[in-house]
Amino acid sequence: MPRHQSSGNQHVTTPDNYAPPVSNYLPLEIFDNEDYDCRTPEDWLSLGYDEGSPDRKPIPAKALLPTTDKIPPDDPKSPSLKYDWHFVGVLEYSKEKGQYLVQKTDKKGRLTDHKGKPVLNGGYQKGVTPMLKATQYWVPRIRLLFSAEDPRVFAQRVQFAQHSRENAEALILYKLSVDCMPIWSGNPSLDTHSLEHIKKSAFSTPGPRLESLPECVGHLEEKVKLEYDRTINRIIFDKVVMSHPEEFSHITLPKKDPECVPQKGASVLYWLLHLNISSATPFIEIGHSLSINPVASLIICFQF
């Protein structure tokens, strides 16, 4: 859904402020936390049944919908499309889409079909193929507030999704910025002697020798060198962003997890290889002699 900014708050690029504007581009519904919901979709629809009646009535709610109704509907991502909260009736739920079918109420607060009759059972009739009206929309749960739910909990739900999206987009922008940095020849590189020592230690372990082992080791070396260069670039990038916060106001540095020092030196490690080689998942226990695959040993050495 597009974001509308007032003319007074538009971003202006100047020599003193050349940080590009950053707007939300990920759908809010993919960050929706269903733990905030007090009912399942089936339970919500069951509220439309009256005791002793086989017909299901629409469930009253509010939905964030376009202010103008058209057939076919406009592109929901169009910047010219304006949204507002409207009183609706919930008609159906689609498991495939994960969305609810809603219809706007008329000026009298009623839901009627093209014949002016009340909409029942989701608007479905026997032998008639249902077609969406101009006032009907499929909406995700994050844009639908049922009248029977606590609006305060719903506000917390929207806030949680909004914060999750902001964190995700900030992390994507940060990692993309680091990945786009060129590898400068003047940066420190991985010591070849240390790499050869790691390989020698890995190959010294007992175990079968596979024909594809040298090729696998070569791929691992490339990944290790690439990750090393990326780490150096990340350190440089973090330092530049912290030194010039105004120029990089659109960049949010990720929070670092606190480092915990283990109370004991011995620990158990499990490693799962994705190298398409015929070897079992390696297992190693520090402080004990155990036979493992050489490739697994190489990965463990790289990790340390």
C-alpha cells in the first residue's frame, strides 16, 4: 500500500542533506503475528450464525480500503490511490490467499446484493458463479478490525508488524550496502599461512578420503575468503556510518548480540553439511578423540 506524504514533509536533496529517502516496500501482512488473534478464521465466520438459522450473516468489522471503488480495481500500489477505514461486512475467508472477503456497507450501514437483498452465506447462490462487486475486496488480517475484538490488541498487532517491517528493511539495506562495497586491494587479506595450517590440521584427522574432497575444499576456501573480505568491509562501513550519522541517517546499524563466555571449556557441536557428498553428519566433542570426516574438520576449523 503506498505511503502519502504531505507537501511540507517531502524529502529535499541538498548538498548538506543528500541521504536518499527510504520508504516501506515490503508488504505489512508478511510480518503479521497471528498470536494476537483471539479466534481462528473459522471461528470468526461462525459468529454470523444465529441460533436455529442455517444462513450465515456478514460479520461486522472495519477494513482499510481504497476510498474509490472501481471494476476492475486500481493497482493497490498506485501512489494516486488513497486509503481509509470503512465499515464492512466479512463474507468469506480464503485459506489459499490467507485473506478475508469484505464488502463495504451502504449509507444506511447495510450489506445488499445487486437486487437490494441482504447478503447471506458470503453472497453465494446455487448455480451462480460469484463475481466481485466494486465494493468487495480481499484483504489481509492486518487490515481488518473485527467489531468483536479488542481494538487495543489490534493496535499492538499493527505496531508489532510495523516495527518488524522497519527492522527487516533496515537490515536488508544495511547488508545490501555492505555487499555492494568494492574489495579494496589495500585491505588486509586472509593470511595464507593460517589457511594452510587449517587445511593441514583438517587433513591430519583419520577418516576416508573422497575423490571430490579437493574440489570441496576449494569451494570452502573461496567462501572463507569472501566472508573475510565482507567482514573487513562491514567493519569499515560501520565506522564510517558512526562517524557521519547525518550523512547516513537512512542507515541503521544492526544490534550486536551480547557475547557470552562459557563457564566450561567442553561443549558438544553438531554440524550438518550441504556439500552433496556421501558422508554422515559430523559429530565432535571437544576434549575427546573422535574420528570425523576431513571436510567436516575443515569447516569446524574455519568456524573457529
